[in-house]
Amino acid sequence: MAIQVDGADTLVILSGDWTIGDSEAAAAERETWLDRQGLKAIVFDTRRLGRWDSSLLVYLAGLRRNAVPRSIRFDDGGIPVAAQRLLALLPESVTAPAAPTRRPGLVETLGVAAISAWIELAAVTTLLGGQVLQAGAASFGRARMRRADLLTCIYDAGIAALPMVALVNVLVGAILAFVGAIELRRFGAEVYIANLVGIAQVREMAPVMTAIVMAGRTGGAYAAEIASMQASNELDALSVLGVPIQDYLILPRVLALTLMTPLLYLYGSFVGILGGFAVAVSMLDMSPELFIAQTRDAVTMTQVIFGFTKSIAFAALIAIAGCRIGLKAGRSTTDVGHAATHAVVVGIVGVIVVDAIFAVCANALGI
Amino acid sequence: MDASQATPTLKARGLTFGYGGEAVQIDVSFDVKQGSIFAIMGESGCGKSTLLKVLIGLLRPSAGTLHFGAQDYWSMEDPTREAFGKRIGVLFQGGALWSSMTVAENVALPLQMFTGLSPASIDALVQLKLSLVGLDSGRTSMPADLSGGMRQRAGLARAMSLDPEILFLDEPSAGLDPIAAKRFDDLILELRDGFGVTVVMVSHELASLFGICDDGIFLDAQSRSVIARGAPTMLRDRCDNVTVHAFMTREKPNADAINVAERTP
């Protein structure tokens, strides 16, 4: 590129290739000759110009942008016609970028977070209350829910979850037996492995592990399903008809999960103890009769009721959180993924927090 | 029926609406006459779909009234207004079919929810509606297995399932090829003539607008108001407004662009 000054006009001779790959895009801002006194016009000679692409346009647009405020005429007559046409599509001056939005201060951030948490709590409580009332209505057959939907949800949250719940609980029961054996053997108290496995499984591990499995596979699925219905206007189609979404979409899911999770818990407790039994009998040389007798002695009805109650609470939490997060999701497809992830995280963390509350209460009540 | 003499089915007065306190359109007023096909026109982002949301009860306007016949829609109690949903049919963009159900179940659901009909009668009605839109063969398909045009037809059958008084269509021919779009337009005309349903449609497909709409309003994004009203063909031929003219004739109103076109060899 060469620049030839001729009186008030400046002739810019563009030559060679101007392509993105060949060199850095030339910055017109670096051209100091633009500030020369008495400059009236910029004209171009492109007879020796080779291949060109956007990088030429960047340079030309930059020159024009700088010429306009200096009252220099920009004569694009000399440049290739195709480049003229592309240049005509570009604005002559760069519009100033929008002023950056003010970053809220710490107090404002905290305040907004607190208010939205409060509003969210109210919304979730309303949803929960509504679901309890609707569950009552449903038991008298008065809810606007399709039986087929409830049965599908029950299958998904029950039978379909059996293998995974079984696997997780068998392994947890077996792990408990192994871990217990190492410590208890030092005191010659291997016989208490059955107590350890039984109580831990029925009180803590089966309800929590089952709930975590359900949060991962069902809570996330609820959020994703509802969010994708939101994204494709399916929820609007229901609202316009006057079909209550609470009855029609949320109730079968919440009912199915709160009915099925406690049953899965019972099953999980049983197979968990079975896992401990297998390890104790086959690898730790405990007699089967002794293990069964110890387990029957240790696991009381109170423990079972305690675990059962917990799994009802966990299930309600997972179902309500999943549905609420799905309903709140935005309308884009990425929001579906976010909703699913968020529901799983809230489900798992929520289960553990609620479990801790149960532990404190149980301790106070002496259960 | 002479549309100009009929009583308005839908009467909007001074509607102002938007999201989060920011108005998209201010003071929108219009009448939709019984049996007409009414177009809501305008460039992208002018608030056409938002206005539709107000009309079908999904978004409360911040000011103004909306009357269906003699009833003031937005001042009804919530349950009454929701029950009113049975009297309107809506075809959303892309059909918005419930994806977990077959096409026939989609059309049947409103009937199951709001009528006490026997399964056999519901089945007969579903069959009729699907045949009317030309979907006899697709009744057991899932929405995901249908083409865009078929989904749109299934959505129309669902919107018509309760024989509504007003049918709202959101961009009915968006994403359809010209032939499918024309067939869909013809279908809307036939349903209007056959059932006497009033149609309100949001569209920027010129072929549809000129082909079937007999009245309409043109919303402008910049002035946030109605800048023209009347049948699309009339607006095309007789409206002086630069934006409306540019929209209807697909000419760019920008003077610079025209100069460029002249300068190129």
C-alpha cells in the first residue's frame, strides 16, 4: 500500500492481496496523514489490488469514519464496485455503545436477593398447599387430571426406578457391612454388623440414597419436561383452554413421586440389608440365623416409620422443586437444560438439609 | 354476511400492554367484526404476538378494556375468565401440540376436559376435525413425527375442537413452503365460511394477508401505536404511510439503499 499526496487530495494506492489470512487488518486509526492541514479528499487507485475480503473493508470503513468528522471527502469511486456496495451497507459513523448498566451495590444485591427469596418461598408454599388440597380433591375424583397421566407418572417414578434403587441400596448395605467389620472386629463384636447395617439402612441410608436417586432421575426429568413444554408454548395452550396446570401437570407428578418413593424406600431398606447379609455371611463368616436374629432385634417399627416418614417428605420436596423449577424456566431450549440441572442440585441439597432437620428433631424426641 | 354491518365480536379500547412496566404498545383500539378474518400486522418486534397474548388471556393489559360481545374480558373474575377459554381457539406458533400425546389425543383433550360426551362421541368429533384439516392418516402419530405443515394442521384441529366463536392464529404460515402455506390459508377460509368463526391472525406473510384477510390493524414499533387500519389489500393500494407502504410492497424505505442500487452497474 502506498499513499501519494497530491495537493488537497490524497491518493491512496491499494495493491497486493488484502485477505484476512495474509496480514493483520490495517488500522485506519494509525494513519497520521489524515490530520494533515488542508486535506480535502481521499481518492483511491486500485489497479494493482489483488484478492481482497473483509480486511479491506475494515480499512476503508475506518478511513471513511475518520474522514467524516474532519470534513474530508471520501471518494470511493476508485475502489472495486463490489466493495463500494458492501461499504454502502455500513454506517458512516460508529454508534456509541450503550452506556454500561450500573452495577448494583452490595446492599441492593442483598435486598433484591432477599425479596426474591421471600417471593419464591411464598410461591413454593402456595404450590405445596395447592397440591395438598388438590390431592384431597383427587382422592374424591374431583381433580382435573387424566388417569392415564397419573399411571404413566407412577410407572416412571416407581417400577422404572426399581433397578437403580436396588443396585444403589444393595451396594450401600454391602459397603456398610465391610466398613463395620473392620472396626467391630477389633472389639470382637462382629455380631453387631447386623445391627449396624439394619439401623443405618432403615434410618438413614435407604431414605437418603433412594431420594438422591429419585432427585437425579425423576426430579430432573420433571423440570426438563415442564420447561420444554414451556419452551414450545404447550403450557400456554393449556392455560388458554382454562385447564389448570396445577391439576393437570403438577398433581400427577407430585402424587406419583410421593406415593412411590416411600415404597421404594421399603424395598431399598430390604435389599440394603440383604446386601449387608450377603457380605456378612459369605465373607465375614457370620451365620445366617445370627444375622437375621440380630437384625430383627435391632430394627424396630419406630425406625421404619421414621425412615418412611422421611422418604415421604423427601419425595414431596423433590417433586415440588422439580415442577416449580420447570414452571419458572425461560422459553429457550438452553433453559430446559438449566432447569434439569438446577432441579437435581436443589433436590439433592434439599434432601440432605431436610434429613439434618429430621436428625435434630429425632434427637430432641429421643427416637 | 356483510362484515361491515355485523356487530363487533371483539372490541378493544385503549389497550396498553408490555412486560415489566415497559409498554410495547400504547392505546390500541380496534373492532373485530363477526365472521371477518382480522390481521394484526407489523414489523418484527412491534408487539403483535404480545397483543395476541392480551387477547387470549395470557397477559393482563396495564390499561384499556377488551370486550367479547358484551362481556368485559379483563374485569371478569379469574375463574369466569378461564372458563371463557372454551369459547376461543388458539393456534400457537409451531402448533404447540402436547408432545406426550398422539395427534388424536391432542384434539380430544379439550373435549374430555370440558364436555360430558361419551368416548365414542368424542372420537367421532376428533375424527371429523382431523378429516377437515386433512389429517385422517396421522391421528395416531406423535407430534414429533409430523412435518411442520402437518403439525400446524393438527394444531388447527385442536384449536377448533370445541367449535370456538373466535379463532386466534399466531403466525399460521410461518415456516411453511408456499404451497403448504396457500393450502393452509384456503383451509382457514373454508373453516370461516363453514363454521362462521371469526378469525384473528398475527402474520407478516404478505401472501396470506392479501389472500384471506378482510380487515386489520398495523402496529408500529417506534411510535408504539396503531398507524393504519383496514384490509391489507386496501393498505397496500391506498396507504401513504412510509412504514406501511414499505411493509406491504417489500420496498426498502431507506433512501441511501436506493442510491446504491442506482449506482451499481
